[in-house]
Amino acid sequence: MLNENIKAIRKAKGLSQAELASKLNVVRQTISKWEQGLSVPDADMLITLSEILETPVSTLLGETVTEPKTADLKVLSEKLEIINLQLAQKKATRRKIFHGLFILLLLVTVAIFVILILLNSPYLNWNYRDPETSVIGVAFHAFEWLFVRLMPFAVLGAIIGIFLTRKRG
Amino acid sequence: MLNENIKAIRKAKGLSQAELASKLNVVRQTISKWEQGLSVPDADMLITLSEILETPVSTLLGETVTEPKTADLKVLSEKLEIINLQLAQKKATRRKIFHGLFILLLLVTVAIFVILILLNSPYLNWNYRDPETSVIGVAFHAFEWLFVRLMPFAVLGAIIGIFLTRKRG
DNA sequence: ATTGACCCGTTGCTACAAGCAACGCAGATT
DNA sequence: AATCTGCGTTGCTTGTAGCAACGGGTCAAT
């Protein structure tokens, strides 16, 4: 265990046995023996080794040290990520809804306009002595009157809305 | 350092040198030598010692272990706090807007009702031979007809909305 | 192909110190 | 006084850590 850890961490640091030996004032073969488990560094050397390798003695010895703080940090980090994701999705969804609504408004307005053109104000030829026909005729006339005046604003507003809510790369 | 730590922690655990020696399968004098710094336990014995004393090797060796992760945790915690604050403010703003809209709806509805009462259906006395008057008269009548039927729902809805969006301590 | 550089594992040997056994001291209790 | 508990010190033996030497593998340059 200790031997394997010394070897793994030394390599992770990009040091050769000779380089590590030089830093610890021992010969290279001593490092080799440690790594093969043929000998064990004494306590003082363990401390110096941990400093050179920037690794706690506990880790070198293979002692399991629980770090609850790392776990807490990880949990927090993941939750922050989820929150950010949800906020982004909410925003995207809202944009899509408005985009669709503006497109619908434009299509409906144009469709009604086309239908009115095709119908060509049929109420002008109706028999206004019939009370029902009279009321409907007037309502139709009022609607047509209103629509013609509001249609430009609706079309313009829809086009601007579509532009502002388009999906941006 | 190591010798002092072994002595202090052994005593803190309420163990005599003989008791600790028995648990480690060494003679008592060996413990005494460790504590006086006359000899040093080897690496395997260090691990066993840390287990018996329930103290990490790092602590026995007097090694300082820095915890940068605590700083990271603090930064994350503060960011979470900011996000929560922003979400709460957004919610409060939305509540205020709807509250205002419901109040406006109520006031406008009541105002129109009062005006209609005061006007007392004036279109009944108009001259319907004039085409413009005829159209406006019918529109007025239709509006009045609709308003009288929708007003209860509007008032009730506005009152409920005002209640639900009131500011809560 | 050969040579040199780099890296690492294994063996033999010496010196050192860890751990055992013995001795002794101090304080508290009977 | 004697006994018990706890601990420090000394002398000795044994095991092994570390040094020096030997050797093998891989890669790049000539």
C-alpha cells in the first residue's frame, strides 16, 4: 500500500526516482526499494516525503480520511447547477410561448383580413326588415369597422414581438 | 513532537503505558522510549497506533493540514444566497403588479357601472333614422347588455385576486 | 547495426536504532 | 514498614534501512 502510493504520487508529480532521491538526500535505489516494498522510510523521512510530494502522510499510508466537507461542497455545487439550469429553461420556455402567440396573432389577423376581403361586406345586401338579420348585420358591420382600424397595429405589434422573441444563438 | 503527541493523546484516552503496550503487542518500555523520543515507531506501527488512539497519523506527526475547501464552500454558499434573494424579489414584484391590476379592474368596473346608471340608457330616445346614430345606438345597447352580465364576475374576480395577492407579513 | 541517455529493479553489505529484558525511582495506599 | 502503580533509563541483540554495485529495458540519434 505505502509502496504503491509512493510510486503513484511520484509519477503523478512527474518526478523520476533519481529526482525524488535528490530532493530527499538519499540514493535512487532507496526510492526503488520503498516502491517495491523492500524497505520502509522512517517517520522523519515520511514527513519530508509528504512535504516534497505535497500529499498528507495519511494519504501516503493509505489511511482513509473522510472529508465530509468535500461531499458537502459537491452537493452544493450540483444543486447550484440544477437551479441555474431550471432558471435558463424557464426563460427559454417563456420566450417560446410568446413567440408562438405573436405568430398566431399575425396568422389570425391576416386570415380574418383575407376572409373579409373575400366576403366583400355581404350585409349590404341583406333584408333589414328581419330583426335578427338586422342585429347581426349591424354587429358584422361594427366588427368590420373595428377590425380594419385595429389590424395595422396588431400586425405591426406581432411582427415586432416575433422579432424580439426569436431564438438567439 | 511525535513523542509529545503520543504521550498527550495516550493520557487523554486514559491509557497507561502498559495498557497501550498490550494493545500494540510491545513491552511497556517501548512506549516509554517513544514518548521520551529515544526511539520512533515504524510505519506499520504508526498506522496501528493511530487506530488504537483514534487519531490520524497526520495529527500524531504534528502535520498541519490546510483546508482550502472551506473557502470554496463559503463562496458557493454566498452565491446561493444571492440567487435566493433575486428569486424572492422577482416573486414580490410579480405579486405587486397583479395586485395593482386587480384593483384597477375593480375601480374601472365600478366607474363604468356608475356612469351607466347616471346615463340611464340614453340610446332609447335617439333618432334611429340617422344611420350613424343607429349604429352607435346598437353598439351602446350591446355593450350595456354585455357589461351588466359580466360585471358580477369581474367584481368578484377582482376582489378574490386582491385578497390573494395582498402583501403578507 | 551501435551508442548514449534515461529509468528502474535486484543483490550484497554495513551501520544503526527499534524493541526486549533488567534495573531503579517516585508517589499513593494499606 | 511493605505493596502496588506508573514511568524513566540502560545494556544488549537483532532486523532492516540505506548505500554502492550490478544489470536490464526502452527510446532516439548516428
